[in-house]
Amino acid sequence: MAQLETVKRPDMLFHLITGIQKWQENFGVIPDELYTGMLMFAHLSAEGNSDPPVDIYQLIRILHKPSHEWGIQGLQNDYPEHSPLLEETIGLVADTDEFMNRYISPQDAEQQNMYDILKYCKEDGRQLQDEYTAIRTFLSEPQHAVITARELNEFAENFQDSELIHLIRRCYQEITHELTNFRKCPHCGWTMEYKHDRWRCNKEDICHVLADMEILVPLEFGKQRVFRLNPGIQRFVLLPGISELRLAKRLRKKGYEVDLYPNIDTFDLSVRLKGREFFLDVKDFKDPRTLANFFNGQSASYLEKYQDQCLIVVPRYRSLLFHEYKKRAEMYLNETARYYIRIVMENEVEQVLEDVFW
């Protein structure tokens, strides 16, 4: 590989992840991306005075270890230090999805299909605020996590724009023939699949700590064609979207005026009272350092929009999954980000807004 002297850690992770994704589709051929990622890994580990892997299979064994054991200096700024890249039970871990979304679309860190809808609603003079809010809300509701072809068509046909209809359909994948393999997730409504002695809802399986998993209901749609949100939309739109819609409902009951995804997703919620306006932005990252690094990587001009007018809200389930999530995220913010960013947990929002408005 040329120009190894310019190897960057995020580029190495990108090549390793894309290479493994392709390899899992055809184990008979080792993809070029995986070879390139291995060479980058060897170069960076040698810089840290560690023994580099000599072949792909030694590399794969290393990638099953937490990343702080890989011997690559500074990697904790790009990838959670206690997470491996691979696990025996699920393959690529959930942290790789978060990394890929930040790497491909660093300004939004969301699943790419949703980002395509966002761009389309904004580009070429289009300001499709109502359309964007309707789509994002639909995808954030558990009753739309798994739907029939008729339901998908009925929703898509609310829009006159053929390209927008196409983008909406890309958020779903057909599962008609696999339906008997799944159960309905009691938290998010998505598909649970039985793997390694238990039912799991997507890679990270957040939902198992949020709902009673003792009795799981089969997905029964008769002879209809059935579609589910693709895994990226479930993880990066539906799960945080449940928190966004829950917040909006609670705040409206408190007497606030609330708009979802104002200015085509400049923020997640606009909250108004007595002629004043404040914003909330829900950010859902598994690891608090990843959340901090998202903001650490932004310019001051990008961060300015948050200062004194927006709270960064972390969904409440993160505090159940990671002890002292907020405190750790704040600790990892660099000086510039700390100046602009205020992080709160979901259960703190109402009290903070009372302080703001009253």
C-alpha cells in the first residue's frame, strides 16, 4: 500500500470494517479492503512498539480483544477503548455502526438513508419541512418498525415526489419469508431474533434492559408482504426517536409549544414559552467518549449553534447501560467543545427547562 507514512486511525478502522463486511458475504475471498486495513494496522501498531499481525487470521484474533489491547496509540479518540471490533456471537459489534456513521457522515452521525432524506429535503431550494417531520416521526414510532406492504405504500403515497417516495422505501427491507424466525420487540416494535440462547433486538440489544422479555409475541401478518426498518434506521432513528417523541409529549403536557425537527433537523426539538425559544438535540451514542469525540471533532463555527440555546439530551437508557454516562462524557469534552456544549440526561430536561424559562 502506498503512502503508509500518512496512515490515519479512522481510515484504518474504515478499511477493517468494510473489509470484514464484504468477507462475511463471501468467506472464500479475502477483500482488498481487509488486506489494506491489516497493513494500516501493522503500520500503526509498529509505531506503538507493538508486534503487528503477520496474517489476516492473527489480525482477526486481535480484533476480538478490547481496542486498548491492540497496541495502537491514541485509538481511544476514534473508537471505544473497552470495545472489540468483533464478537463471536454477533460479528461486527454495535460500536462499528456508530463509527461508520460518524466516518461517512460526520456532520450528522445518523444512519445514511435518513441522511439522504435530510439532504433531499434541503437541497436545490427545497425546504420540505412538513415532509421531513412527517417521515422522521413515522420512522420513530414503534408501530411502524414492522409494517405490511399496504401500510408502507399508504404512507409513501402521501408524498407527491417520486424521489422522496423512493428514499422512504429504502428505509425498509422485506422480511416476508423470514417472519417466523422473529418475535416482536416489546420496547421498540422491531424484530427480535434468537441467537446464542436468547432473543436479541439488533446488535447492541438495548431493548433487553427496557422491557419485559419474558413473553414475546410472534409477528403475525397472514399472507401479506411484510417489511421492517433496516437495522441502521432502527438503531439511529427509531431508538432515539422514541425518546424524542416521548420528550415532546411530556413537554406539551407541561404547557410548552413543541415542534419536532425544526429547520429540517437543525435540532430535534424546538421548545417555546412566553415568546422565548430553546432547543433540544438528542444524541445517542453507546460510549460517552464517542459522544464527546463527536463534538471534539467539530469546528467552533459548527458548535456555536448550541451555545446558550440548546441542550444535548442523552436518552435515559444510556444511564442504565453505562454508569455515570453524563459525567464521563463531560470529562472527555475538549476545551472548545466544553465552552459550547451542555449535556443533560433525558430525565433532567424538564427541570433544566424550568430554570431556562422561569
